[in-house]
Amino acid sequence: MVTQTRVQIGIVGKPNAGKSTFFAAATMKDVKISPTPFTTIDPNVGVGYVRIDDCPCRNVKCNPRSYTVAEGVCYAPVELIDVAGLVPGAWQGRGLGNQFLDHLRRAPALIHVVDASGSTDEEGRLVKPGTHDPVRDVEFLEREVDMWMASIVRRDWDKVVRLVEFSKRNIAEVLLEKLAGLGMSRGGVEKALEESGLAKKPPSRWEDADFYKFAHLARSFSKPIVIAANKVDLPEGEEGYKKLREAYPNRVIIPTSAEAELALRRAATKGLVRYKPGDGQFEITGQVTPQQKAVLERIADVLKKWGGTGVVQAVNAAVFNALQYVAVYPVEDEKRLSDREGNVLPDLLLVPRTYTARDVAYAIHTELGERFVAALDARSGRRLASDEPVTHGLIVKIVAR
């Protein structure tokens, strides 16, 4: 059985941006949702799902154990962490900001839920829709995360100076050890040092701007952020989404209506509609009141316009675009595509696209990785090279001693 831990995604944003609604819609976990700042104090942790439309289950009848299948669509679980709302000055502890930011340590990627309708200010207070620029929210939140990381880098900096300048240790290694609890990658740290021009600058000569520059780059390389432009079902939300796209043409920005997704999932649970999360349409299957029908018709317009509610799309973007993970299906019997009990395609792993088959073996179980001999592409029968990266949708058999 696969023992890999789930991919973790942090859900961040200012108070009252729709963050908890997004989390509730993605996980169907009951959380407190209220139009007041700091509704969430302790982080909510739940299971959301990435959607895989091109899964092998379209062609074979599978017996999924670590994921689910609905009408040929795979849904692989990920862990979502809904962090309390952040306000300007959070990195200095304002609004319990340091405590809230610490909840992000484990997550290798973040989804920033932005109130695209401009109906809340930077503190999360209600204002007239369209009067607040959502671009400012992206700027302030990313600065808060970067400043928080910079403060962690600066902590006990004298020790870094001693290790690098007197013990002659590699600065990338020292910083990687220092930032180990933040899930930083070695490649991200090295790239941040190079692009900031700090790779060869003695640590004793680093200035305030250097700490921030390094933290900003290290975060962008090792903890990428997907923007969920929430409330696009409102006219002001559509305008805010356009502003975000203009301000960040190279960023992943997903038009989102968390309220629409939550309403659809609740309606599906009650048997009122037939809906698969991530679909661009739904079908009314139960008895609905005139009021419910009117709401569902408005939601249908949102789905038709945007191709979906954006909730599943944002989670997918975090895993497959920001983290660049792929889905791999390990099996023990390459002929039957099954485990030893005969379960067809029982497991699905989400792994970095740089992983080799040996890395996949370690992800399944440490002992399997240590006994690794070779790997086979179960569909083609081709033996995989030891240093060959796995591909999305690969069904792989691990050969071990």
C-alpha cells in the first residue's frame, strides 16, 4: 500500500475575501463563514481534490484505494490548510500575523483567495463594491509572506556568518538547513542566491534589502502562489479579474466563485443536482423551489461564462502548474495493472515531474526504494532508465530485490 504523505496547499488571503468559503467548497468541511474579519483563528485543515480528466480509468475498470473516480474522472486527495486572514503588518505580529504565517510552513504552494470585486479593504472591512483595487491585496500579502521569511532568514545571522566565512561552508547549504522547516528546495535557494547577486557576497555584508530580495526570490521559486480571483460572479468581480490579469500577465490567475461551488456541492449532496466538481455544467435532478431554481440558474450562467466555478481549477493549478507535479499509478502486476490482490489501478501518487522511478519507489515506501532494481512502463512494457523522469499518467511497475 502506498504510504506517501499528501501534497499540502495553503489557502491564504485577507479577512473576508471568501477564503473560508473556498476552503469549505473544496473540502465540504463545515467551517465558520462570516462577513467579519478574523472569523478563522485556528487553521482549518481538510482534504480537497485535484481533478484528472485523462486518467487511465477511462479505459479500464479500476478499484481505487487512495483516490476516487467519478464517470472516468480521477480525483486525487490533497491537504488544504485554511490560514486565518492576514492584514498589513502581519509579519510583525499584527492581527496575530506571525502565528498565522507559521501555519504556512508545511505548504509548498499557496492559493491566494483575492476579493476581485473590491468590496473589502485591506483590513477585510466592507466597502462599496469596486472601490478597492484587488491588485493592492496581492502586493501587500506577498510582501507580508516575504517579510516573514526574511525575518526567519535574519534570525541568528551571526551563526551563518561564522559557518560561511570562518568554517568555509557553502552558503546555499547553510541557508537550506536554516530554512528546512519552510519546505525550501535546494534548487530554489541556489537560484535565489544567483538571481539576487548574493551568491558570492559575504554574509557579514548583507544589508536589509538583501534579506528581503533573497526571501522574495526564494519564496517565489520554492513556495509559488496561485491567485484565485474570487467573486467573479459579481460585475465588479469581473472588472477586478481583468485588473489582476493586466497587472500580472505572467501569473496563474483563476476566475473563481467559491459561493457557487459551495452551493452546487451542497445541492449535489442533497440530490438536487448532478454535478462533478470541476465541471462546467450541472443538471437539476431533484425537486427545487422557485428560489432554489433562480439561484441555480444564476450559477449556470457563471459556469457558462467562466467554464467552471474555479475552485477545483485553482487547486489543480497549484499542484500541476505551480508545483509542476504529475500523477503516477504504481502497480505490482504490469499485465493486469493491479496489486497482488487483483485490485486494478489501486493507487495514485502526485509527485514532482523531476522524480525518477526510484524516487517513486521511495515515495511508496522507504524499503521499496532501498531495494529498487528497475521499473517498467506497464502499458508499453518499456524499461525505464534509472535517471529518467516519470511522466503524467504513467502506470509503473517497480522491480525490487
